[in-house]
Amino acid sequence: MMDIPYTEISEEALKAIIQEYITREGTEYGIKEYSFEQKIEQIKQQLLKGDIKINFDDETQTCNLVPNR
């Protein structure tokens, strides 16, 4: 597995990774409902702050968003 800096990929690829993550995870946001676009922006903000990172699994050829520890 390797970390991929979000700044190293295109905006289109980043959006696709985030969209796939949101639809796969269901991403529960609590009581308040958020639009799909709002969820994308929230994930982008977490990337910007360094709370999460993009991890690429070479074996499965997939990307995941994971906590940055």
C-alpha cells in the first residue's frame, strides 16, 4: 500500500475517488442531512486539513480514504 498525495492527482480523479467513497461507505453524518456535493466538500476539507489521506492498494488496484495517523 502507498499513500497518494491528493495534490498529485487531477481534480477529476480526486472527485471520482471521493464520490466512490461516499457511495460505498454510506457516510453517516448524524441528524442533519447533507447533499452529495456538501459531502464531497467535507471530504475535501478533511484532506486539506490532513485528517485523512488517499491510500492506494497495489494488490487490488483500489484507492481508499483512510485516517491520517
